[in-house]
Amino acid sequence: MKKMMMVAACVGGLACMLACNKEEVGAYTPLPKIHLGETFKYKCEPENYIRLEYDTLGEAAVLNFYKDEITSLDYLEYDENSCTFSFHKGETGLYRISWEYTSENTLRILYGQNGMWYRMNASGTHEYLLEANDGMAIKVIAYRTNFDSLHCTINRFCIEEYKNEEQQE
């Protein structure tokens, strides 16, 4: 009887430990950082993917950048874990987001707020004018492929305040 109680206690303890570590096993890990102009090749692991809310296209890897290569705006914060730029100016502003890249993967440049994400690179142009409020965010993603291979070169990705020609005169 003592042996059965001991075995039951061990099994119960093991089950509890496995349940407690469940979150750590599937924890998200950001991709390595990308320098503009350099070719980036990476074999993604399951922990490199996220699933965006309200997105039916599947899992995506979020590209990880060096903030100082993308923007000089001090009120644009970069979250190293989520690989997301977010606006914190205190007022609504107009911004030019521009990009140029080559990729074997389909890349999506997204802006979002309150859990909803919208594509900027849908029209075939290489820039987008975004009217951004505090808390709005920008990220670049690559949807998961059959071979989990990411291969791209981001030549330009820039976030800057937009000033039309009338304002500059």
C-alpha cells in the first residue's frame, strides 16, 4: 500500500510539473536581428512563429530590426520581443513608411491598433502614408512556408514624419 501511495504521489508530482512547464515549452522566440542591405537566411523553428488575431492565413514570423536603421524618431518605440514599432508622440501624426526588398517569401508590412492588423504593401507601391495615433504599431511579417525557410534582403525600411511640400515652404 505504501508503494502504491508513493507511486501515485510521484505520478501526481510529475503531472503537475509537466503542466506548469507547458507555457515555457511553447514560448515565443524572436528571430535574429536583420541589418538593412544584408541578405538574411534563417531556418525558423516553431517558437519563431506567432498567430495574429483575426488572421486566417496562418502562422507568421516577425522580422526583427535595429531601430536606429529604420527611424530617427525618438517617440517611436521598438519592442525587442514582439519586434514591433509603436507610436507614442501624444498626438495624431502623418508618417511615410517606405520599403524596398527582395524575398523568396511573401512579406507583409502591417500597421495595427487594438489587435487588428492591416496591410500597407497591397497596392504595389513602395510607400504608405499612415495617419497614426498613440499606440498604433508597425511590423513586418513572413507567413510560414512548407520548409520554414526565411530568405530575404530588406534594402530599405523607413518610418519618418511626413511633411508635404506646402508645409516645407
